[in-house]
Amino acid sequence: MGSGEALPPGGAGWRRGLAWVRARGATLLFWGVLLWAAPRLLPHVGALLGVRTRDPDVPAMAVTLLDGRPLSLAALRGQVVLVNVWATWCAPCRVEMPLLEQTWRRHRAAGFTLLGASVDRGDPAAVRAFLAQRGISYPVAIVGPDVVQALGGVAGYPTSILIGRDGRVRHRVMGPIGPLTLEPAIRRALAEPPPRAGGAGALTTPAAPAPAASRSPVAP
């Protein structure tokens, strides 16, 4: 086609289409980012405002900590527990670890437990060294897919799951800003009264009567 020849009839349509895309590209990009971010950000907003997750079940899991101690969520009933699912190769996980350590130190005396659930594979010594280099003191266990599934699964790392004193999930958030957005939720959960021992309606054993005090015989 020579430089002086007119474009075929469809050429003008393509040009108009490209102009439309360019003019609205920023808008399309905005909505695309919003659709991607909404499922990740809305749980954080819910934690800030006190809108609980809809997790129906009490998670049941038991792990062995890196120091060899066994730990289960059942044994932590009555405490507020934050389970943080993470990995050493996860850059956002590294970003939030100092914040998690601060959260752990700030609330542990009030009945708060933080459990790091590492999904790393390989030598546990490498995870111990990783934690020691960063001054992490909260309990950490290396977990398998069964534990992650028991927690309801995760869509990405890090994922933090806040569990109330009654053992039920309060909030589930993903991303390194979890310790910041969960702070109000942790305070609310700590303010709740602990559940009654044995669960609601549990029978209590009456106290045994105290032995009668010995008395001297009364003279007639």
C-alpha cells in the first residue's frame, strides 16, 4: 500500500478502539486492582471495625514446637491466640515479624499467645537460626498441610488467624499489615471474659465439708 492510499474501511474502527482503550486504561486498571485487592483488604477492615469472620468451626490442631514442647489449641482454651502462618522464603513474612514480636511482648501477660506456624521444609535448624537472627521469641512450630487445612487453609503468606478465648476464629487476614490491623481486635478479644471451665452448663463438684473442730468435753 502506498503512502497516499486510504486505509481500508476497518482501519478507522481499530483506531477508535485503541483510542477508547487508551482513554479508559487508567479506569480499567483501577477497577482491576480494586477487584484483586478487595478480598485481601476487606478482612483487615473487618478486624479494625470488629466485623468477625464467618468461620463456623472451632479449629482443632496440635503441633510440636521447635523447642520440643507439644502444644494444642485445646490446651490454650481461655486464652486469645494468634496463629501466624509463614515461611522463611516469604519476604512479606519477614517484614511483619518484628511487629509480631512486639505484639507478643505487649499482650502476653494478659492471656495472649502467638504461635508461628512455619510451612518450611527441610532442616528445622535453619528455621531456628532464622528466628535467632531476628530475635524472635514467640513459640514457633513447623507444620504440614494437615495443620494448615485444620486452620481452614490459606490463600497466601503470611496469613494470621485470631482465635478468641472460646476457641472460635474471630478474624483471618492476609499480608504483612496484619499485626497493625489486628491490634484493636486483639484488645477486644482480651476484654472478653474467659469461658467457664468445662464449657457452658458444665456441672461443678461441690466442695467437701470442712472437718468439725474438736471440742473439749463439757463437764456435767
